[in-house]
Amino acid sequence: MTRGCVFQVSWAFQVSTNQEGLIVAALERGDLQDNVTAYAVQISGEPRLVLVPFINTSEPLLFNVSFHGLCYTVGLLVKLGQSWSRPMKSVPVLTKPLPVRAAYISDYREAPETGVVFDIDPPIRTVFSRVNISYTEGLERRSMLYKDFYKGKTVFKHWLPGVCYRNITFQLISEATALQTALTSHSDVSHRPLHHRTVPFPPLNVSHRVLTLSRRAVAGGREAAARQARDVPLMQEVETQPEEDVVFEEEEPTPRVSFNTTQNVTDSEAEPQSYWLDPTEISPADRDEEFVNAVVSEYEDSNEPGSAMAVPAEVPVLPTRLPPVLLELRWLPPRPPTSYDGFNVYIYRDGNSTEMATVDENTHEFFTELTEPGTYRVQVTTLSSSGDCEARESSADTGFTFYLSPSGELLEELRERPQGVSVRLLDSSTAAVSWAPSAQNHNGSLVSVLSTTCLKPSLSQRMENTYCSEENSTSDIISNLTPGAQYRVVVYHTNGPLTSPPSEPVIIDIGVRELAVYPLGPTAVVLSWQRPYHVAFRKYILQTFFFNPVTLASEWTTYYEIAATASVIATVRVTDLLPAWYYNFRVSMVTWGDPPLTCCDSSMVSFVTAPEAPHISSVDYSQGVLAVRWTYGELFIDLSHSRMLHWQVEAVGKKGLPLPPGDIYNLTVTACTERSRNTSVPNIIKLEPAPPRLLLAVNATHSSVTLLWSEDGVVDYYQVLCRPNWASKETSRKRKPITSTAQVLTVSGLVPSSSYNCSVTSFSYSSASRPARITVTTAEMNPSVAAISALAVLSVLLISLLVLFLLVLRKKHLQMTR
């Protein structure tokens, strides 16, 4: 059965928790056994197993746990003799979490209208999985479970704007599963309930219109202050700049609130011409009120007849007064579902708060008369105040600024900051500032220059004496600059005393020039650069950017710092680079500063280091296939991040690739990147010559045979040897091979009708190939051919004898003649 947060089995052994969070274990009669000397409970869930014996079996055992909201397992042990038994019965119990000690609610900075940050202070040694957040919204009590608390904080983004949430409480919930049953335990609520009101949304489409009133309209308005400002036909519009287009037309009269004791008034007729008179003249209205407004001299007895008429009237010299101006505000309600009770209107003149008024939620317009010149700042906010929570206003900026001159001229604020600001150095000490044209009308621009390095070095090392404090100028040319210094340039557009938001600051600096990289090998390069001749700086900083295969990250790291020298050209050697790796090198000049200010990040060059030379480890040639293996670099370098493009295997011989047999090759392996390569040490290999292919016997006669074959690979010469099959080995050995450089050879002197075993062997670089063999048989001798051959031989012999006989006779004849 289940009692509170405790799960119990059907055994008599009872385990529960009390209100103080203690575990209570009690024995029933069914748990008592014979021959048992003692009973105890074993509690698991603490850092170590805890064994607590029963002092009295009739009284429950109490155990104070170290952790709250954690599931403990309580087992019953019995003692037989001198040893305790294993747990006979086990009961899981979930302890009660302690309550939240304190809670705080604050606005979510990114969206205070709908988001809040809950911050609770949970008790120590309390385990909980979720938090039950309860609150009252209007007249309804709501609750939600939240589990994404990190270090006691979480962000909730789903409340309504401007609503008062009351009696907010936090209750910790602990959950566990034991014996396929879910256990849940809730903490008490002991902290002070909280109240929080979200920020309401601001009013929408706040627009304004400034209208000039004629003198007659003002006078008539003072006589009939109850007339409505929107019915004034004598208004002459000066200038209007609503945030959105608003059509000014006649509407039904509505209540009007004025900041001034003088009400906004109208006249029933519109005057086409201006009613402003020359400041030195007296207006008709002033003439009508001359006896009221004029400064009269004091007199002793005002009751004397004609005493008032006896005083000569002095014409006062009145200062130029601001023409009467009407400020008209209109807006729309905030976007739903905002809860609000009204709107606050604030008017500031020259930075001082002049007036503030509150209107109800059904009023969406406001009128007031401006009587003094100056810079006005007007703000309209949404007000939410109902309920027990503190009243709050909308925080978004819905205000506007304008300048009203003494003559009644209206200058609107500039909301757009200057765009496209750029600074171009004309020489080492002069720069020109330019910017893009603005869509808003303005009557001037202001250039602000400030040195960011002037006050850093000591007086003895200081080279700057200008722009140490911010200086403003209306010129777009900046002069008297110190090379090597840094300047912050900001541009403002001006409209009378009003200024636009500042442009993005532009930093002027002078950097190194002609940065170049010269490779020294796969792991080293030389960097060289030049600096301007007239420049003040503290040191150079050389930085590298590459992918680190150990950390698997790319970032700029400082490699070397070089103190400033008088030399214009500087060089440095960079070592310990990774072969075939992409690097960015950047040289910056560091000026004085804390932290030091750097310039010239544009002085950067990229470079891919040369690859290492591969090492040929083995070469194997088999069945016309050459297998080459090589190693490259260190084993822990992952080549997938390198700039290695491909490998080039080259074998240089008489004929090149594909590798024909019988040749000697100079074998190399080259590692190639996009701009460099590195070749291994050459490996000399010699391929054995291949035997001739397609050995054929053609034109066999009784005494000769012609052999024909094709060349395979590189061959210097061939040796042909024909041995008769019937001859002995000694006879065969006496027969010498025939050498030939051609691929056809006729072997003669063969015996007719005999079988010969002929072999052809290729020789290349004094190396012999396996012989190619073929068996040939000579043709039989024809009898007629033999007879003719014999007669021919006899004829030749007879002719030879005859010639010899004639020669002998000739010799004897000559002797006899003598």
C-alpha cells in the first residue's frame, strides 16, 4: 500500500518517513522469529551502508538521513549467533525534500515583456528532479512543472505582458522508481510568496505634429479655453515628422489635457496670411490690451479726477516672443495581449523634466502648447498598475526629439547614423574623411577625432601632441596626424543643436608593407617586411594561423615578438612548421596601451609549406606489375588536413612507363602540393629481360631453317642456338650460338630430315632472359635433286682439273720457248 511518499510491500515490516524527514522502521509480530538474538535495519543510499540495531523491538527505530529527496532502501536483518543475516525484507522509501530557502524573480533582459528569470536557493543535500511553480493570474490559481534549473536559475518566456502575477511559490519535487512503481515526494513551501509584474509593450505608431498658431487664434483661445485644439482653423502647419503617416483631419471633440495654465485654443476662421508682425511694432491685440499690459507710473492720489489720464502712457519695448506652437501627439494601443491601465506622457526641455501627464487607456492622443524655445524630448509609455504588484511602464524607446528655435523654426532629430564612413590617408600626417549621403535632411556634419595612443607612453617617449583629447571639427580634412599612432574617427550629422547617432568608429593606423615569405624547407620559412620611415611604435608581433592537428582547432597564436628597431626592413625565421600545411602569417605593430593596442592586421600573407620527401621502403616487380611502397612524415599527422594534393611516382628508363622488362630504372616518389613538391631519394631497379614472344619457324629446307620472333621490352641482342635431338650432349655443347640483333635469323648447315631444338635468348645489360624454345625439322633430300647436285659437283671438279692442266701446259710451253 502507499502512505504519503512511502511505498510499502505486504510484509509486516513497516518503513515510513515522519514530518521531520526521519526514516521510521517498525517491527510487527510477524517479523519476530525464534532463536533470533537481535534485529537491525540496513540502510543503503548513504555514501556507505549503515546498520542500525533495534534497541527495543516494540519501539520504532528512527534514522536521520543525510540526503533529502533521495530514495533509500531499508532492509531487515536478524542476528543468529554472532553474525547478521542477509536482508530478509527490503522496503524502498523516498525521503521528503527540504523547502526552498529563498526565491527571486527578475526580468529576462532580452524580452522583459514576456520573460522572467526564476532564481531559487535550494537547501543543501537535497535532491529534486522538478520544481512546481504556482502563481495567481487574475482570479485563477495556476501551476507548472519546470525541470530546466541550472545552478538554481531558469528562464521562463511565456507570461503575458503587463500582467500582475501574485503569490508565486516554488515547491521542490523528488521522483524515483522502485519495484516498477513511481515514488513522488513534495517539499513544503516556507519562503515568502513573491509578486511580479511583467513589462507592458510600448504604444504603437507614436506620431507627432507641431503646428504654429496665429496670434488671433491665441487671443481667441484665451477667451474661449473650452474650445478643442483639433478644431483650430487658423493653424499654420510648420513641420511634421510622424513615425508613420498620420492624416490630420477634423474629428469629434475629445477631452484635452494641457501642461500649461493657458489652454490650447482655436478660432473659428482661418486666416490665409501670417499674423506675425514685426517685433518692433505693436500688434492690434497689444493695442487692445494696452491699458492692461502697459507699465504705468505711480501716482499719489488715484482718486483725483483725471489723474489716470494725466499720466503719459509709455510704449514698452517687448522682447521677441516665441510664436504660439501646438504639439500634437497620437498613438495606437500596444499590441495584444498587453494588460495596461493608461499612458504616461513625459516632456523634457533642455534635459530637464518639465511636465508629466497620465491619460487613461481609452485616450490615444494628447495636445499641449509649447511656450519656450529649446530642445524637447517627448516620451510616451504604456502604464500597467492594477493589482497588488508594483506599477510598471514600458521600457522600449518610443520617444522623439526636436528643437524649437526662438523664431519658431522646427528642427527634427536625426535618427539615422552616418553610413559608409571611410578615412583615406592623403600623406603621412593628413587624412580625408568621407561618408555616404544621408536620406534625412541635415544642415551640417561634425567630425570627432581622438588619439587612442597619445597618453600611453611616458613624457620622454611621447611623440604625439595633437588629438590627445577629443576634438570636433566641421571640416572633412584631418591634419597634424602622427604616423604610427591610432586615431578614432566618428562622424555626426547635425541639425541645429541636434546631432545624429554616431557613426561606427573608424581607426586610422599605418601598417607594415611588402610582407613576403621565403621558404627554407618543409618546416621553416623566412618572413621579411618593411615599415614606414616616420612611425612610432613599441614592437612587432608575428602571429600564425593554422589548423592544429593535436587540438583540432584553428586560431591566431603569437609566434614571436620583436622589439622596435631603427631598421626599416625586418626579417625573422619561423621554424617548427608542419610540412604541406596551410599557414597565415600576420605582422602587427604594437603601440602603447594597457592592454597594448595593435594595428595593421591587413598586413597578412598566406603560405603553404613544402612537403617532406617520401622514403621508398620496398619495391617489388612480379608478373609485369611493379609495386612500390613508401612512408611519409610522422605517423600521428593526419594527412586529411594537409594541403597534399597527390603523389607522383616516376620511373626513368629508356622507354618510360609502362615499364618494359629488361631496362634499368631510376625510381622516385614525389609529394606534391599546390605550389611546391619534394622528391624522395632515387631507387635504382633493374628488370630482368623477357624472352622473345611468338617464336616461329618459317621457310625450313633440308639444310636450313628461318626463325622469326617479336621483341618484348628492352633487348640489346639475341642468341640463337639449334641443337639436334639425336646428337649427344658433348656434340651439342660444341655447337656455338649465333648472335643477332635482328628479330629474324636463318640457321644453315643442318642435316636433312633431322629434328632440332632451337632456342632464342634475349640479352639486356648482360643479363639473359629465359630462352624461348621451338622444335624444327629439316626437309628430306630429293633423289633427282641429289643426282643433279652430284653431276654439278663432278662438272665443277672436271672443269677445275682442266683449268689446272692448261695452266701446267702453259708453264712448260713458256719454259721451252726460253
